Amino acid sequence: MTATAEQLRAFHITGHGLEEAVPALNVEDITRGQPLPALEASYPIRLSSGLLVPFDSEAAVTLPIAALLEARAPRHAAFIETVRRTAERLEDLLALDSSHDANAVSANALTSALGAGGLFLNTASLTAALKRRTTAVHRMTPDRRERCQHALTALRQALAVVHPPFALFHASPVPNPFHGQLHHSADPCSAAVDHARSQLAAMQPTLRAIRVARLELEDAYDPAHHDAILDRFRWEAADPSEIAAQPPVIAALTAAEAAALPLQSLSRALHSGCPILIVISSPTLTTADLKAISPDLAQIALAHRDAYVLQASLAFPAHLQSALAALTQCLRPAIAVIAVPSAGGWAEAVLLPLAKAWPLFSYDPARGAAWADRFDLQPIEANSWTAAHAVACDSSFRHHFRTLPADPGDQDPIELTRYLELFGDRPPLAVPFLPAGDARIAVSRDLAEFCHDRLQAYQFLEKSIQKPQAPTEPMSVSREATEQAMRQGAERAVARVVALLSGSQS
């Protein structure tokens, strides 16, 4: 059947009609032989510590967890060692002070210590002699000893607690290859915040005890000065290494689960100040995308300003790994929105970032005060891909395409890339098409507007992070040019005077 201009136009505007012309596309037709990056990395990812992470659709959750464990586990081990050594030194200090007590020396203790040699000594006389001090020995005051014992008790209690590698809050089942502590919750974001605050509050006695012990070991504790400071001590005043030593707290959601949560829940987590990570695995395309119903979660997170934001894709594992390595150094609320392949497979997942429909970026508030300094947008080489190329890989969106006849009659379709260039306040009055193999595939207006919306969003993001150009300095005028201008001005003034005088004489 040969489609008329009216039928093509009606399809483009309404998305209906010409059902017999729905194309059967494959990736080779869509890419037209242009090379793409590797469509699927089926191999496991090896982290720098040697940890292997299977690369599959679940890697959107397991890879961030593995990266956090790799970065935080050594810090946790170092912190526990610090607590242990501090406790041992404090025990030695208390034992030394106890040894200065006169009652610590007894005949039975000497007999036991001397063994067989005690048979030749009068232990009673020796005990009396040892109790007489030839020099003054300053014992701990009762208040100081009580402080040391209280700090030692807090340190011992901290060492007795066995922490899980991480705490993960989820609404739907998630993988747990690293044996963390899983918690099911209808609102993982709020549950993660509550758990993180409880965990940080629970570490305050340990951190306070470490500081008391350090001062007492140096005999530098001044109650008049330090009591008030330590009474006010909270986890916010802890050293970054101490915060990083705590087991990571993670909330894992799908994009649909995150969209169903109240915005207040996400905002509470991103404004909490707690070092939590929210991982959102997002299908590259859903049936709602073409109508712009799905919320752009990474863009929403950017509006919170003080949270670390990462948008990545499993289709670009190198970028994802490097971005996660930077994220693990963050000790503030963080969110990672990671695209996972949907019905269109890995080709669709690769094409969307290449078409600038899914920008790969990270936003780190700690990198500077200026917006441009905080932002790191993955550059995309110039290419002819559009979001429609990615959509064409998904058969569930096939109703947005129709095969154009070889002779479209009086209809004058234009290629989609050109159509998007002409798209201003309103779409051009033409039917856009995609070259696919030897055919031309018309696209619906909904799809064309989706491509335009994604491209506009990327361009707006790109322009917003451009650093302002330094103002150009005014051109300096040389001394020779200034003197020459003064001479010329003087000569013209003399000439006018001469002309006036000549005119008056005549």
C-alpha cells in the first residue's frame, strides 16, 4: 500500500494509522553499520582490592555496595585497631596507678613471685620495707581514676560489638552477595536516615572515650576546660576518618519505587547530613517516558545542592567505576541513579547516553563553591544518534514508527536530525524520519518531541556548567600612539586658527 501525504501526516500527529507499515527493525538496521561500544560486559568486574563483582542487571546495586566496602573496610579495621590500642594503653595506665597502692604489696604476693627463693627471705619484713616509700608517689585522684575507668568501659563495650559489613534498606528483593544486614521497608530512604542517625549516635560514647583516654594518657585533662567540651561532643564534630569507619548505610530502590515515594522522603534523606547512599536502578526506557511522566530523579536531587549526585549507566562500566570510586570518598548524603537495560537490551542502553538522552555526570558539592566546579559531565563525541535510535531498539515502542514508501508523493519528509535542528518554539511542519538500512522510517510526533525534550535538557545542563569567560582587558594604548594623537590634534587646532585669521583679514 502506498501511503498518502494525509495518512503520513495523520500518523505523525496522532501516532495512529498505517498499521500495516509498522517496521520490523533490528539493531543492524538502526545502527546502519556504525560501530557502538561493547554492548554487554558479561565478564565480572575486578575491583582494585581483587573483589569480583558479577556484571549483570543486578550490578546497579551490587557494584556500589562493593565499591563502598572496598573503600570503607580498611578504615573500619584501622578504627577498631585504634580503639583496641587505646584501651590497652588505658589499662596499663590504671594498672600502673594500682601498683603504687601500698596495699598492692603483700607477703603472699611476694612469696608467689619469688617462688623457691622466698624460702631464704623473711617476706613479712620485705613486705613492710617495700610499703615504705623513699620518694613521694603521686596517685591518681579519685575523679581522674573514675574518668579513666569509665572511658575504658566504653572502649571495651565498643570492641565487644560485632558490626555487619553494611546495612541495606529495600522495598523489593535485592541481591546480598556480601553478607550485609538487609532490612525490608516500605520507605527505604526514611528508614536509612533513621538507622544512620541511630548508628552515629551510638558511636558518640566511643568517640568521647577515645578523646578522654588520649588526654589522660598525656596527663593533659583539665576538668574545668574539657568537661564542658566533651559534654557537648556530638558525631558531627568527629574526624572524617572516624565517620568513614562506620558501616555504610544504603537504600536501594527501583525508579518506579522512588517515584511512588513522597518527595518529602527523598528530600529528608538528601538534607539529613548523614553519610547514606541511595541507589536507584532505572530502566533506560519505560512506557511513560515519551509523555514525560517519569520524574528525572537525578535532576530533582541536584536541587538539594548539598547532596552528592551521580547519574550513570551499566552500559558504560568504565565511567560508572570511576564515578563510584569518587563517590565512596563522600561523607555526605549521596544518590546514584544507574540506568539498567530494559526491553531494548544493551544496544538501547548504549545509544541513550550517546544520543545525549541520558547524560552521564556527577555533582560533588565538596569540589568548590561554583556550580561549574562541582559538576563533571562526561563528554560525548559528535555523532548523528538521537533518542529515537535507542527507542527503535525496543519493540514495545514500535508503534511510533512507520516505513515510508519509496515515493512519498507530494509529502516532503526530512531526516530527524535536521528536524530537531529546526525545532524551535513549535515543531516543524514536516514528517521526520530515521534512515534504517535501505529504508526510511517515519516517527510520531510524540517520539520527535521526546527527542527534542531530551536534547534540550542535555544542552541546558551543558550550558549551565560552562565556566564564565574572564573579561577581556581593555587594549593598552602605547605611549608613541598617544604622543602621535596629541601632535595631530595640535596641528589641526593650529590649522583652524590660521584659517580663522586668514578669513578675518580678507
